[in-house]
Amino acid sequence: MQHSRFLMTALAFEQWLRFAWLDKDSRIKIGQDARQEVASRFPELLPILDSLNGTVVTDGEASRKTILDLAEIKMGRSEMIRVLDDETFKSDVKRFQGWVQDEAENPTCNSTSFSDWLYSFFSASGHDKQ
């Protein structure tokens, strides 16, 4: 997976965890079926899931740090910074944030499946699917 796609997918994954799996105590509690889907289809994201599952997430800062730590290991610091500074990447993140807001107001997909979540976003945004 190319670096910008990995980072975008990781950011989408973190949003998905908070969107679909936050319990009433602001703790991420992912279901077993969803965990198995992630393990089989997105194994590169398991460190994020394992780090955040069961944790209290209020503002997302700790979860974003988890993503950036993994990205730095996977990509190297200079490549990670290059991707984060890329205008196309910034535009994709902004588009994704808008889609998440729309999805929160008018759900259109099965949010318990990360594959469905990504498919819905990429279909809505006109991008190629993951």
C-alpha cells in the first residue's frame, strides 16, 4: 500500500473506530466480527486497533498519536511529514471529514464493517475503492 493511501486509510480507520465502536463511556469496544474483518483485510491496521480497543477516547488526540507513531515506523519520519504536507492528501482528509459529518447526520452504510465504511466513502467521493 503506498504511503499516502496507508495514512489516509489509517486516519479513516481511527474515525471509524470512534464512529462505530464508541460505547456510552467513550470507550472503544470493537465487536469480534469486525476485528476479524480488520485482521483479514487490513492487517497493517491491527496495531492501531490493538492499541485503541478498550481505551477511553474523548478528543481523538491519543488515537491520532497512535496513528502517527505507526506511520512513522512504517514510512519514516521524513516521508510521513511529506505525505502530511501534501496538498492532495490534505484535500482528501478534508473531503473525508465532510463525508463523516454527512454520514453521522444521514447514515448510508453499514458502519460496523470497515470495508463497507471505506467503500461508501470512496464511492461517494468518486475515488477508486481500496
